[in-house]
Amino acid sequence: MEAKLKRAVLRATRPKPTIEQPDGYDPGTWTENRLLFVGGEFLRDPVVMERLIPRRGKDESDVAYQERVERAFYVPFPAKVIARLIGGVMSDPPSAQVERLGGIVPDWYETWFENVSKPGATGGRRSLALYAAEALSDLMVTGRCWTLCDLPRPAVARPVSLADQERRGDREAYLCMVRPESVINWEKDRDGNLLWARTLCEEIPQLDPFGAREIVVERYTTYLPDSWLVHEFRRKTTDQQVSDDADASLVDGGTHTFGRVQLRQTLCPPGLYAMGKIGGLARALLNKICALSMSEIKNLLPELYEFSGPERSRSADARVSEVQKDPKRSVNQKRGPGYAQVRGHEDRAEYVAPPTSGYEFVQQTIRDLIGWIHDVVEVMAASNEARGAALRRSAESKAVDTSKEHIVQYAIGNVLRDHLLDVLETVAVGRGDKGLTWTVKGMEDFADVDPAGEINEATLLASIPWNSPTFEAAWRLRKIRNLMGEEATLEFMEKVQGELEARQAHQDEVETERRDQQINPPAPDPAKPEAERAA
């Protein structure tokens, strides 16, 4: 690979998605979808607002348009729909099981499932289930998700044996979520396997706390089946135009052991791509709500308009006052408390505001849009992907759930399980763990909960002496998850699980101490009287 490459070569992007080829690059749409999903202050980006709230033709002035944008507000209704889908899928959190035929599975994986983040990374611990929820959010919002599987970079030359690598921590694999907007180009073979992929990260660092942010760094990382390369291009923030013929320098690179492109991608089937269906409705909703709000504000704060009569009298004999002769009389007089307006004949002042006759119709169309956004789940349930998933579930002799929302959640769970399976297999190859067979479970049981039935069943289970603390902790956790419903977030359930494990550990300590005292009772204290010792 050449030490320098033209910026145009690195900056080239994959074509936009089409109906025939949905696996394309469309950062503009994805950014809009993400902002319509999140809402809030993130919608204040002027470039994005120019696309989400277009101007009213060429006649709208900059001042009028800027006022509309500044007064814009938005209620992210798509978030409620997508969050409900994600919460439903994650109510049965994913779990991974690994086996090795005729061998021992490394204990490392059991610990790793609890924290798949990069060692020492900011953001705290992130379990495999929590990572899956974040990947699912990208699938719903952009129609795809990317995961980078990586290993720590050895401080010294790579040791020869796997045991040495294990001791040094060189095999501590981790996962990184990569936003689809950052993966600018890639290519696949006819079987759909990635041949290479490239990411772009732009930043304006300020290493000197007393300096200024003057240099823009464009960092291009190219991932290949056996290696990775990093090229950088630097430019000043004051540069108005940057030539694509400029050279980008190779600043880093190396080989890896994953045996495939370590950046893994999964596409969401078109029928399950939530924001692909909601995005247009959300844009229309944003514009209608803001237009109605702007009109209401103009009615509440109307403008005072001056209408001046003619400067000349219609009769040749009539006398015209000096005020009437002044064509600027409506604007050259002071206005406010303590001032009187001197007007001419037929002069008048009126408050002017938009008509309100169409408000009821617009309010109804807004309600319709909100209803259509919530009806998207039914559209997704009617897709070929969702129907196919429901048929497969029936063929597996499982309880068939006819709820449209549950059908969609089961289909989405299938997609996410495939992604996690691909990621786990990639991690195992990168670590050098051969002969492992992976199974990803979960994200398939979404039965509606009867609170009274759950409580009765929990009471019955608690009354049975199972003599298995592991089983008791497992069913308690499941019952709590079912009873909490949508409020059983991953963070909440991880906290509950930790509390249950701490409670069980305390009970084990108490029971161990009790048994020790029965087997080895404490020696009597000779300083106490015999009667007191007997008591």
C-alpha cells in the first residue's frame, strides 16, 4: 500500500441506496432520521433544519425563515413507537452459549458477556445485552448496524504462544459500535462477504489548553481481511476549498487475526426498517406542527399595519392638511405611551394576523399523522420478512403469537441474533479459539403478562423448597421482568440481578456460618458460670 493516497480516492463514498440495491450510503437521510428520533436540542443544526423545514419558495426572506426555524419545536412521536419495539425485543434479553466438541470452552467468555466494551474506555461497563440494544437502535433508525471487533494493541512484539498473549492481555477482545454515517465506503463479493470497508472520522483537536482549534484532521481507516490502514489528511479551519488531489499520509496500520474484515455489518430488511417508514410522516408532522404554531403566534402577537389615505383630495376645491401631504406620516412619528398619532383623512391602523379558519382542519391532519406513525407497526407486521418469521416460528412448534407487534418483534429479534452470531464468531477467530460452536438465544418470547397470574405463580414457586439458589434467582428475575414490562430496562434488570446475587451471597454466608457452628460449636467460656453457659 502506498504511503500517500489522493484525498479523492479515500473520500469516495458508496452510492446511495436504491430499491434494487438497498446496501448504500446515505448519511443525510440517516442523520435526519436520527434527529427526528431523538428530537430536542439536536434539531437546532442549521444545515439539517434547512432540509427538514424547507423555505416557502424563493420569496421567503431570510429574516422570516430564520424566525420560523428559531420558533420550531418537535415532539418525537417516532421514539415512542421504536422504543416500544426495542423494549419488547429486549424484554427477552439475548444470551450466548458456546460449546467446543471434545474440548473445554475458555472461561473468559462468561466474564466477557458482562462487559464487551474496550478495556479502560469511557462510558462504563456494557454487557452483551446492552450492546445488542444499541445495535438494534441503529437498525431501526438507519436500517443497518456496524460492529467493530478488535483486540488490544500489544505494547511489544506479539508473543508466540496463546498463553503468553493471554497473560499480557493481548486477547482481551472487545466490541465498538460504529455509526453507519461514519462508514463511508465498502465492497462485498457475490456471496455478500465484505472485501473491505472504510470509515471517516473528522475532528478539530486542541491539544494545547491555551491554543486554538485551527487544524481539521480527516482520519480514514481502511479495514481489510488481514490488516488495517489509517490515512490522515490535515487542513486549516480557515481553508475555504480543499483540493481532492491533495495527498493523505499513511500514519498507522497493522495486521490482525480475525480472518475477515473485522468491521461487521447487518442490514435490516426493508419491511422491518422502522424509520424508513416513519421518516416521511415525521417530517410532515414537524412542518405542520411548526407552521400551525407560527400562525398561532402571529395571531397572539399580531402586527400593527398603517393604511394611509390619498395625499391629494378627490375634490379640486377641498383643502388638504399639511399632515395629509406627507407620504411618510405613518412611519416618521414616534409611537408609544405618551405620544399621539396625527393622522390624515382616511388614515387608519389595524392589527393584521393570519386567518384561523383552517386551524381545525390542520389540527385534524396532525392527529392523523400521529395515528399513522403509530400504525406503522401494522405495516411492518404485514411485510414479507415479518410473515416469514412468524411462519418459521410456527414450524418450530412454538406458541404462535398473533399479536402484530409481537410478530414484528420476533422478526427483528431474528435479524439481531444473526448479527450477534456473526460478531461472536469473529471474536472467537480473532482470539484464536478454534472449534467453538455458538448459539444465540433470547429476543423471541414476548407473551403478554397477566400481573395477577404472575404474582400467584411467584407465590407458588416461593413456597416450594427447590434447594437450588441458581434456579430461584433465575425465576425471580424473570418474574420481575414480566411484571415491570416496558419499565424493565436493561440497566434496571442488571441492577436487580446484582441485588439478587448479593442477597443470595449473603444468605450463603449465613448458612455456611450456621453449619460451621453446628459441626464445630464454640468452646465454652470458663469465665462464665455454668448456669449462664447452659442458658
